[in-house]
Amino acid sequence: MKVHIQTKGIEQMKIIRCALAILPLFGASTIYAGVINVNCNTGDSLAAAVSSASRGDHIMILGNCNEPVVVKVDDLILDGQDMAIIDGASSFPPGPVLHVTGARGVTIRNLDVQNGILGVSLSQGAHVTLSEVSLRDQQVMGINAVEKSLVSLADVEVMSAGVLGVNIAEGSIIKATGAVSVGGSGVFSLNLQDGSVMTADKAAITLNKNVFGLHISVGSTAFVNNSTIEANENSLIGVAVDNGSKLFMFSSKMEANNNGLDGVDCNINSNVDFDAASALKANNNGRNGISLEDTTFNVFSFFVVPGPRIEVFNNARDGVILTLGSKFDIGINSQLEVAGNGSNGLSADDGSTVVLTNSTITGHGLEGKHDTKRDVGDLRLTFGSRASAAGATTVTRTVCDKSALVRGGLVCDRPFIKS
């Protein structure tokens, strides 16, 4: 007796079961997404549309929407089509104009956000992408990401925030691509704190005309790759790195010019690295070009030639100043040029260390003479500080107290200055 098995039907059932099994991998938004049109000028409520939306819906917005909006749905798209404004001026109680809480995969694009306490707020691990968005005239913050949230910025402008332009805190992450501009902030333009992280890749970040430019604080880290950062014409500091924080620049360029006090100010056990073909200009600042306190500043390149270049010109006081055991290391394939600063070219105090490779420090103090009144030099070493030189290094005048140590062709000017 032969048994005939109907294999065709069984194979079809297997195929159906496999298809059903893999559908969730593509996300419900792929299948169920809908388009919702909202015209605030004709009385539509954007807040109501967002509240009733399903995962993956695409909300097309027109007009002036004068209401706060809360997003709690994953994969939602809010598209202003370059013809929409979300305005928080009449919001009550006052709060964020756009608040994304706990939702992931949210995209906000092609619109303006204005006149709120906060412009765009992220909380409870929200993941949001802002693209072609302008945020203006927020009373406190333009963008606020807290509670391990993630915000991606591409072609975003934040102007005239009362306190913070962009605030990334509580272990949150900011990813920058394209143009990101922050100006007119009452305190910090871009603030990282509480173990937060910034990554910039092929970004052009402009942080001009705030009180502080870039601020990396309280164990936070910034990784900048193939990007530019401008932190110019800020009232106090261009770039500040402090409280155990780190800044890594890879094949990237930074400008910190024409700030009221320091171009770059780093302190409290922090670390700055300029690697590969990176460059820094810290010129024409009202106090110092680069100020380091209890900080390590490394400049090097193992594989890229020429490597990083640091330029520090025409600052009102010192070009580079080190205190409290700081280290300033111009390493292999790197170059430092310091000239025309109002006081010392490079000053090291409090047991700090200077390593110079292919460096030129000239044009400070009285060339070829002992300036005993101001103790000014191209290189000034005091209170147990030390310096070494290698490569094509030129330091016209080095002044030292009795505790300083030099080598590698550096010679202290005599007599010793007072410590």
C-alpha cells in the first residue's frame, strides 16, 4: 500500500507562516502608516491630531499652530512643509512647545518653533530627529534633551534662547550632521553635562555671539570627526571643557576667536585631543587664547602628514597658559605657532609640563632683553614647571624661575625671575 503525501499544500503553509513571522521585523509603521493633514489656519488642532495618531503616521502641517504639542507615539513624522509654525506664546500652563516623551523614531522637519518656555523637549529616553527646523525666541531653552534621550540635528538653527540654546543632560546624546547654528543664547549655546555625549560627523557647527559657546561638563564627551566648529564673538568663553570631560577632534577644524575672555578654557581633570589633520585657531581673544588648569591637551598624528596645527595669535594676555599641573603636548607630525600676544606666548606654572615639536613661539616681551618688570617671555616657566623641545622648534626668549627645568635646546634667560 502506497501513501501519497500532499507536499504542495504543506509548503504553501510554511511560506505563509514564515511571512507572518517576519512581518514584525519591518515595523507596524510600514504597514499601517497613514497621512494626516492639519491646517491650523482653518481651525485644525495639531495637538489633537498628534494625540490620536498611530505609530508611523505622517502628519502634514500648514499654518500657525498656537498650542503646545505632546508626542508619545513611536515613528511619528511631523512635517511642516516649510509652511508651518508652532508657537508657544499663548500656551498655558507654560512649558515646552513640542514635548517628545518616551517615543522613539520621531522625526520633526521643515517647520519653525517659537515663543515657548522650551522649544523642543525630549524626556524618558525619547529618540528624535530634527531636520530643517528653526527654533527662535524661547524663554529658557531652544532644545532640551534629558533622561537618556537622543536628538539628531541636521540643518537646525537655534536663536535667542534666554538661557541655553541646546542642553544635553542626564546621559543623553546629540548627533550633529549638516549645519547646526546656535546664536544669541543667554548663557550656553551648546551645553553637554551629566555624562552626556556629542558626536559630530560631516557637520558645520556655528556657536557665535552667545555668552559661552561650546560647554562640555561633568563627565561628558564630544567626538568630532571631519567637521568644523566655530565658537567666535561670545561674551566670555568660546569653548569650555571641565569637570572630568573630554573633547576629541579628528580631521576637524575649530575656531575660537574674538571672545571676551578665553578662546579655549579647560579645567578640573579634563582632556582635549587634536588628532589627524585637525586644526585650532584661538586668536584675538580678550584674555588668553588657550587656558589650561589641571588639564591635558594633546596634539598628535601617527599616520596623517602634515598633522594638526595650532595657531594662537594676538590675544590680549597669554597665548597659552598652563596651571595646576597641566600638560600641553605638541607631538609628532604636529605644529604650534604662537605670536603677537599681549603678555607671554606660552606660560606654565604650578608644576605644569610643556612638550614642543615643530613649534614657533616668538614676538612677546622685549626681544633680546630682560623684561624684569613684567617677567614676560615667549616661553615662561615657574614653580616647578618644565619644558622640552624637539624638531624644528624656535623659542626666541625663555624666562624661568629657579625651580624650572628645560631640555632639548631650550635655554632659560638669566638672571632667574622671582617665583
